[in-house]
Amino acid sequence: MPKRILVGTVVSDKTDKTVVVKVERKVKHPLYGKIIRRSKKYHAHDEANVFKIGETVRIEETAPISKLKTWKVIDVVQAGKGTAIEADV
């Protein structure tokens, strides 16, 4: 079974080696047909504590790391406001 990959925004980086990522999706209301936004927060593993609040990141499903963590951060899709992506030289 392939691993799921989601894209979301980091909303908290206060805990050690963990970030909370908010993933939003748009769904159509079953009765009224209006497009509404649904969101869910995932705890993701961040080994080096490099991801900061506001960054858009890609997370991948993994085997359980702890009670809440079953995702790990792969990479940054877009830097947050006031941060810069560091290039490897």
C-alpha cells in the first residue's frame, strides 16, 4: 500500500522534534452544494527541528512514532512569511 502524502501549513513547532501541520481540503456540501473548507491537524516528526510556523510542508504517512505521531515531514513546499529556504551549497 502506498504511503499517503499531504500538503499543509505548520501551525506549531513548540514541541521537540514535532510540528503540528494543518491540512485543508475543500468539499461540496451534500445538500446545498456550496464549497466549504474542512481542516485537520496532524502531528508530524521533525528530527532536526528545522521547520517553522507558517511554512507550507509536505508530510508522509509512516509507522507510528508515538501516540499521536504517524506522519513525518518530507520537505518545504513554500517558505513562511519572514523566513527563507536555505540552499545547499
